[in-house]
Amino acid sequence: PELFRDGIEPDVIYLDGLHTYHGCYDDLALSHFLFPNAVICGDDWAYQPGTGAAHFLGIDLPVRKAVTDFALTHGKLNIVVEGNSYIIEPAKAK
């Protein structure tokens, strides 16, 4: 929000925040809302919680699920995965 308030428009946003489903989804949604033209990327694609609420709710890969759900609900964005990192990009025209 500080970048937005200062009128700065990043080309790329790299997320490495909370590893919970909702924490990750919220970071994606806010980033996309404030900077819709920025490429969003991050890591922890393969993060698996051992215990706690995420495990209890049956979300074994919370970051992966949040990224996938976000991409599907925001214009069917493409997800490119390399190792433990991901990039969300606009869907390619067919």
C-alpha cells in the first residue's frame, strides 16, 4: 500500500509472506488490486505445513492452492512453476 500511495507502479511483485492459504491469497489479491499490470511471483509452491489450522482443514499445499484458486478466479491467469517458485501471468490468447 505504501508504494501505491507514493504513486510507484512496480513491474514485478515478489511475494514471500505468510504460508497459510488465506495469508497467501490475501497478498495475491491486494497486489493484483493495487497493481493490476504487475507480474506477481513468489516461492513456497511446495510448502507443506506439519500441523495447525491449515493441516486440520485438509490444505496440504496452502500456497499452491491459494495461487491456483487466485489464478482461476481472476481471469484464468496462467501459472508457471519452476522448482519451488511460481509466476502468475496473463492468459495467452488462443
